[in-house]
Amino acid sequence: QVQVVESGGGLVQSGGSLRLSCAASGISFSLCDMGWYRQAPGKQREFVATLTSGGVTNYANSVKGRFTISRDNAENTVYLQMNSLKPEDTAVYYCNAYAIPNGRTYWGQGTQVTVSS
């Protein structure tokens, strides 16, 4: 059974930092492209960052230079380091695993990030 579990969300002041973690199990993690998405209240889910199995990163313009995605294949975990947080970063953050071998996408339940002004 595949599980994708996010952690690390919380309340932080504007300008602060948080690190989100996403642990995946039941899949060949090293063969997964991993991503972070977010959904603010009343808005659609949007792309934040991705990190392919080959190590290629991609970021939304809104977070470029502030957020960093990384992975530890030995720990089956992907991270999102978020610095210089802004109130507009407030959202539920979701982890996404695209398993290359079977072409399936798996989502976590999300973790809330709230940035106060």
C-alpha cells in the first residue's frame, strides 16, 4: 500500500522559515518524480516545486529564490525548505509522487502552513 505523508507545517511570522517533509512508502522512491503543491482558501491547487528522479528541479515563479526542494532517497523523503515566508504563502501544502514505473500519481493529505503578517 502506497502512503505519502507530509509533516512540518505550522504557524510562522512573515519573514520566517519552515521545512516541510514528505515521506513516501510502498513505492520505489528513487524512481519517483516528487512535487509540492499548495491550495489557499478559495483558490485552486497550484504548483510549487518539483524534483525529478534524475535531480532536475523546477519552481513556481512566486517561490523561486525563497523555496528549495530536495530529496533523500535513502530516507524515501522529499523536503521543501521555505524561507522569507509571506502571508500569501499561507495554504495547505500537498506532496505528490509520480511513480515512473507504473505512471501513477499519489497524493498526501496535506499540511497547513500559515504565515502571519
